[in-house]
Amino acid sequence: MKRFGFKMKLKPGCREEYIRRHNAIWPELAKLIKNGGVSDYSIFLDEETNILFGVQKVAGEQSSQDMGVNPVVARWWAFMKDIMETNPDNSPVTIPLEEVFYLE
């Protein structure tokens, strides 16, 4: 199992709404992500920069950020586009990060 780290950008003033939406994550989306081999998934926010930092364990080659072909994920991305920086397909602008240290 490999770990995948990435960053995204939250629009200013959207912290509470981002948290509210994720606290009410759709059960079908959570199930899809887990069934897709993603586990131990966390998102952190740097409030000074509005940068979101995600990290997840991935079984296989696909992270949660690669699941946009699924209609549930595409719908979630459309739901989130008003509070995040997104690409033309509504996917969040995601920048993969290189792991430079890990202590288990």
C-alpha cells in the first residue's frame, strides 16, 4: 500500500462550508472511495493560505483524485466547485506532493 499526498486550494471564506459538507459526506461517495482502495484519508487546512493538504493510503494505482469518471464523484466535484479552485471538468485543482520523510 502506498501513501499519496496532494494539495488543493479553498476559496477565501469557505472554511466552515467545506467542513460542513465533508462532515455530511454522501454515504455512496465514502463507500466508493473505500471500495476503490483508498483508506486512512485525511484533509488538513492551512488557514493562512487556504491550502488544503490531503494524504491517503492507496491500494493499487488510483487515488481518490483519479475517480472522476464515476458519476458519484463527478457529482461531488460539481457540488464542491463553488468553494474550491477547480478545473474545467469541476475536478479540484490537485497538485501531487513528493513525500520527503515518513516515520512509521
